[in-house]
Amino acid sequence: MSTYLQLCQDVARECGVAGGADATPRPLTVVGQAGEYNRIVNWVADAYEEIQGSENFRWLRKSFTVDTVDGTDTYAFGDCTDVDDAAVISRFKTWHLNDPRNPPKIYLTATGVSAQVLLTWTPWDNFEYLYKTGSLQTQTSQPVHITVNPKDEIQLGITPNDVYTLTGDYHKSAQILAADSDTPEMPEAYHKLIMYQAMEYYALFESAPEILARAERGMKRITNQLKRNQSQPFRKSGPLA
């Protein structure tokens, strides 16, 4: 497992930066660096952020829960609790609510989880026509449909008539490396991808073709492994007619 500082030292070593191969690896810290070491520190952080943003990887998929409010059908990520962290969601990228293998669920809180049922995903345009037009706008009951509105908020239909517990999945936004001891959340087996990505930045900046070639070979190999292990499974669409 590599820390932010160790990844920076690996990049310095692999790129032949002065001091990078000494008995005492350089840089000694990610904080307050200048010149070439400052660029390496920034490149490592940027590389990890770019990797995380390239796909909705499984390690960034998390579960959430929220208790509804009687008469309220709309919930932002700040209303929801990350199940693992037991805290309000602070890093949000997107909802993951339309997976038929693991749909969101809801139950009347007072009754308990034994009353849990599945919610049906409905695209926003269909949801808006169904629940934001005509008599259903003013009706309340146990929700049966779920969608995401243009503001990236969860909306339930019909509007809840009581306190219900909703559970589902979302994707976290990118982890930003900042301190020496910060460790990437990405599975440990793929940490070297961050190093290779940062090496590519270095090689392009320094016009170093040998380093660029090594970086690209390493990136290709580990990226393929990462995607095989961490990409979301392909889902076939339903029949067209």
C-alpha cells in the first residue's frame, strides 16, 4: 500500500530526479515543495484525480440511506447518510439508482425492514409527466417510483405520506491527496497506475521519450487490470418492442 508521499518518491526515483534514488528518498514531504519536486507532488495528485474521474469504478460506489419527510418528495445528497461512514454524504458524484440487479429499496420506518419493497426507476421526463401533472401532484402515499431530477436530487413518486427509510447506492467524487500519509482508496493492487500516470506528465513536460515509453507501457497494463476488476458490469438493455 502506497501513501501520497511514497508515490511521489517512486515517481522521482523512476524519473531519475536528483535525490530520488538516494538512501533517503526525496521528496521528504509533499508540503511546501518548490521547483521539480513541487511539480511531482502536483502530478501525483492530478494523476489520481484523473484516474478516478475516468469511470464510475466499483470502489467509489457506496450505499446511502435517508428517512423521508411526510409530504416531501425531493432529497439532495446532503440529506442522505453514507452507510459505511455513518455520516452525511460529503463527496458526491452521481446517484446509482437504475441498476435492476440492485434497485433502491424503501420501507415504512415504524414497521421496520420486514416491510421493505423495491422502488422502480423511472426516467425524469416520464416521472415529471406522471407525478408533476394532474391529480397525482397533490396525492400522498408510499412511494413506488424513484428518479433523479435536473438538479441531481432524488425524487420519489408518489410523495411520501409518512416517514419511510430509503436505501440505495451512489458514487463518491474523487479523493484528493493532500497529506504525506494520505492513502489512495483505490485498491492497493493498482496504486502503481498513479505513479505511471504521473511519470507520463513528467515525460511530456521534460520531453523524455524513454520515460514516456515506460510510463505508457505500465499504464496500459495496469489500466486493463483495473478495468477488468473495478468496472461496472455491462448490463443488456431490455427489448425495443
